[in-house]
Amino acid sequence: MKLNELLNNINQNKLNNVYVFTGDEEYFFEYLVNIFKEKVISDNEDMNYNVYDMNEVPLSDAIADAIELPFFGNHKLTVVKNAYFLTGMNNKSSIKHNVDELIEYLGHPNDSTTLLLLVFNAKLDGRKKVVKKIKQTSKIIELNKLDYHDTQLFIKKMVNKDGFNIEQTAIEELMLRTDNNLFEIKNNLLKIESYLLKRNTINVNDVYKLVPKDFTNSVFDLGNAVVNLQFDEANYLYGQFLLNGEEPIKINALLINQFRLYLQVRALMKENLTQQTIAQKLSVHPYRVKLAIQKNHEFSLKFLLSVYEKLIEFEKRLKSTSDDPKLMFSLFLVDLDRIKNTLS
């Protein structure tokens, strides 16, 4: 069962006794548990909501809770986290689980209890008797990470729900800075929305101001300054990295990766592949591919290849000398400027 189908069923009060959540998008696990809690538990009835971590307590505790009738209410919610006994993974915990109790419960579930079994980032083992029983009696919900397109739709819906709009460039920059982490996306959108005051449209400058960049994304800015031969900007950024304690070798390694990406994208562009397909082939963020395509339109293959080769040489010098890396980087930029003039 897909997420949208489940949400429709919940809205129509079509609830099953037992659900199993699988997949690798943690945000939706938490989101659905909260949805179920709001739906089946009345206000001030926290005694009818219990969570059991299978790394800490035996399954029998959760089953016993599911069997019991609600306290001063009509329904209860029992959540079982880390239900990896449903997978082929080895149990790292010393806790022993009697899955026969779950099999028996699945045959005669308590109608006043909704039981949620959470299996994050692992596949169910269809060979197991308990999993076969689950497939016969329960609903399995797949909660996988959204692709690039669906993440954009998710952001738009979240923003629109709060009464705001968001520009496409802001969406792309937000996704890049948060690495598509839905928790980070949601928290940063709330921060931006509270900052807007009288405006109701989020633009890319709002993202620039309020969503911090991690080190990798900041080095990407350095790479842009390098390829554009913006000496002042490049030297400033490089100096800031050094002041923040970043290792010159690490900075250079990320720059090498950036220009290697430009060259890889260049090769795949010749095959007339779409931006999305290139991103999938290279396992990188689609927005990174978009920027790489732009750079390939702006600069010649010879120049991009020259920058890449010079970065390789620069890495060797960093490893073989004790000279000031900041001075070496400035000389590296001068060398690139000379090369570009030669190619012009």
C-alpha cells in the first residue's frame, strides 16, 4: 500500500488492525505515527499510546499491551519500533523475541487496538512464517525516499498549506543545502516563513540568508569562483576554510570531485541524456547536474580539463611541501588565468 492510499483510508476511517511500515524515509515514519495518534487517540489519553523498542524490550511486552483494552477510551495505539525480527538481519540486541505470539495475535487482533510495526531501512523476509502471516492479515506501507520531482512537489504542498508560495530556484537551493532531508526541509521552511513577515513568497535569497551551507556546499562555491577566475572571492573563501580549521588536502579533494563531475556530465551530455538520467547514472543531486551542465555551456572542455589537471598537480604539491597553502592557492589561480588566456 502506498502512502497516499493509506492517508485516504485514514480520512475515511477505514482502519486496519495492524500496519507494517517499511522503507528508508524516516520522516514519513514519524509523520504517520503522529497521524495515527491524532486519529485513534482522544485528547488527554496518552495512557492509550505506548511505544516499544525491540532493541530494549521483548516483543511479548508489546503484544500484551495490544491485547489489553483501552483505559477510559475507545481505542489505543501500540507502536513497535525496530521490528527487525521481520527481516533477515541479525539481531544485535540480546533481547529474545517470541514471534509466535505475534503470529497468534495476527489471527485474532484486538479491534480496539491499532498495532504499528516499524521496520526502518530494511526489507521484510518473505520466507518467514510471521511475514507470510502479516501479508495475509495486515497492511504493509512502503515509505521510501522521494525522488527529485516528488520532493519538489512535497515542498510546494508544505509551503502552500502554510499559506505561502515558493519560487523554483528557492526549491532547488533548499534541496541542495538540506541534501533532500525532509526533516531539515520542514524545519528550515518554518524558519523562513516566520522571517517573511508581510511577504508570502519564498525566494532564493531567503534560502541564502537563512539556510546554512555545509562544508561540501561551501566548497562548491569556491569551485565556482575558481572556474570563473574570481581571484578575490576564491582567495577569501579559501582563507576562511583555513581559518575554520579545514585541511587543504580535504578542500582540494572536494574541488577535484567537483571538476570531475563537470567532465563526467560533459561526456554524458554527448549521449543526449536528460538531467535526471545523468543524475541517476552518477548518483548525484540533480541540481548539481544542472549546474554542471551550465558550466559546460559556459566553458570549453579544454579549460575544464586543464583546471582538473592543475588541481591534481596542486594536490601533489600540497602533499610534498610545507609551503603556505594559501600562497600556493593564489599562485594556482594565477596559473589558471595564464592557461585560459592561452586557450582564448
